[in-house]
Amino acid sequence: MALLKLNLSRDRLVLGASVVLALFVVGATAFAFWQQIALSRQMRLETGRLVQILEGEQKRHEALLAQLAYVRSEEYLERWAREEARMVKPGEVLVMLMRDEVGEPNPQVLPAATVESGPKPVWVRFLELFLGPADWP
């Protein structure tokens, strides 16, 4: 009866419902499309950020590889032995500058470490196991 009051035919009602359904489908498709565009933009920004992090980590990796190569070299070993371990070659004398009360450098000559020529006796090696290295006769 309501159809008669509004004077609508069944064809017009189907056409109106089809138009509303078509608008809904187009609207939902457009909404999904814009969401995908926003997601794509966000992913591009994240990709750029990750590429920058990757480049920084690659540079750090290269620097660490260079440092590793240097640490494995004879040059580093000799520098470490002379500067940090205060070792000298046979026949050299270690010179250390000591500061006195005034603050002036005071050269002091220290005797070079002697290198034992032969193997240690068994009793010396046994005592060194428990007491640590020492200057046993």
C-alpha cells in the first residue's frame, strides 16, 4: 500500500536500490584505494628510514673490519708491546720520563728486561703454577 501512496513503481524502486548499492560499492572501493595509497606512502617512508640505518651500519661494519685488520697486523702488535706493555727489544733500554715535584720531566733509565736463554727447571715451573711467575734462581 505504501507503494501506491508514494506512486512508485517496482522498476523505479529497483533502480533506486541499484543506484544506492552502486554508490556504496564505489564509495567502499574508493575508501579502500585511499587506504592503500596511505599505507604505500607510509611504507616508502619506512623503507627510506631503514635504508639510512642500513647504510650507517654498513659504514660501521667496514670500520670494524678495518680495525680488525689493523689489530691483526704486526704494526699494532709492536705498538701495543712498546707503548702499553712497555716491552723493549734485546739490546734496547727503556726510558721513561718521570715528573718531579716541580712538574718538570725527569729522565730515568730503567734496565731492560732480561730474556732467559734456556728452559726453566721443573721445580721453578711447579712453583710458578701456585705462586705465579717470579725470578727464581
